[in-house]
Amino acid sequence: MRVHADVERCRGHGVCCRLAPEVFALDAGSGRVRVLAERPAPAQAEAVRSAVRRCPTFALEVDDPGSPAPAS
């Protein structure tokens, strides 16, 4: 799993930070998302996927080749 953030789309809502604080943070200067762990641990995968799904500006992506999509 690899996490990507589009800082141009991010508006600093912080949803990702609340759902996966080990992976995402808001930059103090810009107020936009910063990826702390581009390749998060497997134990964090579901929290990261949840953050991607719930981002209100669709600023997050995850590349997860070979893994099935999580059930909704």
C-alpha cells in the first residue's frame, strides 16, 4: 500500500488525521495534509482506506495492487 495526497485539493478539514493519525497530519504552515507514512503498516490499512473514502475534497489516494477492495 502506498499513500498519496494532493495538497492542492486539500482544504485542511483534518478528517484523515482523526482517522489515521499515524499516517496523516496537517502541516502547521499551510494547514494542508502531510503524509507521515507513505507506506503505512498493514495494521493501519483499514484506517487509511477509511480516510481516503471520507476525505471531503478527494485529496487522498491509495495504491494497493493485488489487494481486494474493502467491503462497504
